[in-house]
Amino acid sequence: MDEHIEQSTQASERDQVTAATRRTFLKAVAGAGAAISVSTRFAWANGEIGFWSKDLTNEQLIGMHRTIQRIRWFERTCVDKMLTEPGYRGYNHFYVGQEAVATGVCAALRNTGGIMGADLVYSTHRPSGHAIAKGVDARMMAAEYDFRATGLNKGYAGEMHIADKSVGFIGADGMIGPGPVIATGSAFAIRARGSDQVVVNFGGDGTYATPHFHSTLNNAALLKLPFIYVLENNLYHQYAHYSYSCPLKDIAAAARTYGIPGVVVDGQDVFQVYNAAKDAVDRARAGEGPTLIEAKTYRYYNHWGGPGAKPGELGAFGYDPLAITSFRPEREVRAWMARDPVDISRDALISWGVLDRENADEIEGAAKQEMIEAFAWADEQPLCDPEDGLANVFVEGTVASRQFG
Ligand SMILES: Cc1ncc(C[n+]2csc(CCOP(=O)(O)OP(=O)(O)O)c2C)c(N)n1
Ligand SMILES: [Mg+2]
């Protein structure tokens, strides 16, 4: 046989063998793919989720959706009171639009055991969602927001300083910046005590340009603290876009400077938030140090709302054209509202066969009713007396000096 032909015959035999091997390989891959697909559907049918939040039971998944709805209706009920009841005295920095962030993070935390056992959350001036997701009683919050004597903090705190150590909610904080410094102090104490608790600090995009953000991450990384910084990037600090104070598109990239993981998540998707938080919590509990999570999200209402708000006027919750065109493009607001955290979690759970539409409606109805009743109960609570202002400020009697040991 001609040498050239022999070579080409051998080549064609080789090709046939290769082709047969490739076909076998492709068949195997297709078979494996089909098996995965069938088993995933089987898992869905059994209520086991294939890929998202896979360690959670159906009850826990439904619990996250219920929390999102409870936060939404706490806020909506509060908005209604401001717009319709001239006597209402509470103010609020609304969390509507950002519910999936607090919910996904707190679902990954231990929320019982008091201050020495629960994981600790340090919140911001926008605390309603963090507090409800951590397990703070909504009725007590509603009373506190209206400065009632029987409120969560006896009317001392209002919205911006609520705290409930029984569930590890160490508190809201009206100052932009210093919160994480205090939170890392707690994380240091936890380490010193040998506890396995974890500390989460929530902060906005407005905290990036503060020295506290950077010193916190630096110290947490150096000391490998059980600390998680959840940065809720809702694009604005008050009325300025975050690009005015931060040169990074993804603030999570700042983590690289401190040699710690920086994770970007879709803050509208509670399952993504949960997954990122779970990884960070596991890491922190195992002594592997801090994580920075940046959740991309958006608030729907205006920066804040207070007594006497009137719909359609600047300050009345961001739907008015003046507020929108002066700092947020209307199309931007609408684009984010089209990716609503309530819809995303409800639709996912329905498609996974965990919820049906009727259950979803019942959950929403119950959340709405609970919050209407919470605010109605708060209305009946006694107001503070002026002399109460000095209670709990000074210690009664005498206290032994501790300054020198
Ligand atoms: C030290 C300090 N400076 C200024 C303010 C006024 N202030 C209140 S909220 C806010 C913007 C916060 O923006 P961000 O951190 O992005 O949180 P968001 O309001 O978007 O949730 C500012 C500047 C403050 N509370 N504390
Ligand atoms: Mg912001």
C-alpha cells in the first residue's frame, strides 16, 4: 500500500475510534445531565431545593418569605399612618425594597440565646428590616417608633436607636460610620471569651468613605475576628449617588486590600443573600475571619418620612416627581421596583413547589393584619411623662469606684 494512503487509512481508523469515544463520552454526559435533571425535579417535588439555599427546609424557606412580607407590611402600615393620621409622631427611614438583604442574612444567624449566646447584629439609621428579621417583636417596635412608655425601649429610642439584646439585636445607630468599630469590639470580646458567636454589621454605601469602614476591615482581618460587614448598596446616600464618594463600582472589591473575601450579591434575591451569608457565617464561626458582603439593592421610598408627611410633596416618600427628578431618575426607580424582593421570593417558592398562590396570599394577608394590629396596639399605649426622661440615666444610690481596679 502506498505509504501516504496507509497513513491516511490509519488516520481515518483513529478518527473513527476517537469519534466513537467522543460519542460514548457525550452519551455519558447527556445521561448524567438527564439524571441530574430528573433527580433535581424529583428533589423539587419532594421540596428539597437543588441549588439554592439547599440546606434549608421548606418551613425555613417559607419563613424567609414570611419575614420579607412582615417587613414590607410593617413599613407600609407606618407610611399609611404618617400620611393619614396627623397625630402620629413617629419617624422612619424606610427599608421597603431592601427586605431580602436583612432576611437572607438573619436567616443564616443564630437568633436566640441572648447577648451571650445569639449572633449579634449592629444596625443602622434604617433598622426596621434588620430588627424584624432578627426576631424583634413588631408590636414593641411600633410602640417605640411612636415614643410610647411601654415601647421596646420605653420611648427613649424612637426608630433610630431601637435595641433588643434578648435576640442579639444590639441596635440601630443614627451615626453614619462608627457602628462597625463598636461591632468589631464585640467580635473581639467574643473571641476573647471563646464563644462561637458571630457579629454582623449592616452599613450603607455611605459608610465606604468613612475612616471607620477601612479601620474596621483592617482590624477585623488582622485579628481574624468573627465579623461580617454587610454593605447594603442602595446606590444613594441621602441624595447623592455613591459614585460621588466611592471610586469603585463594586464596593466589595475593597475587601482585597485587607486580604479578606469580598462578595457581591443580588440583594433583591433572598436566596442569593442567604447563600453568601451562610458561607460567611460558617467561615467566621470556624475562626477563619471576616467577610465583606455587598448587596446591590434599592430603597423605594424617600430617604426618610416623618409626622405631617403629605403625599405628592417632597419628603412624602419618593413617589413625587420633584424628589424623583431631583436625584433619582424615575426609570431607575421603576426598573428596581420591577425586581421586587417580595415577587422574587414568592415566584421562586411557587416554581419550586414549596408554596402555592393561595398559601402566598395567606402569608401576605397575615403579615398585613399582624402589622395593622401592632400599630393599633401601639396607639393604645401610654405616652412617656416628661420626668421619665431622667429615668435610667443616672444610677440610683451609690456605685463603688472601679477606676483603679
Ligand atoms: C456622621 C453622620 N454624618 C451625616 C449623617 C446624616 N445622614 C443620615 S443618613 C445619611 C446617608 C447614609 O447613606 P447610606 O450609608 O448609603 O445609607 P442609606 O440611607 O442609603 O440606607 C447621612 C449622610 C449622619 N447621620 N451621621
Ligand atoms: Mg445608601
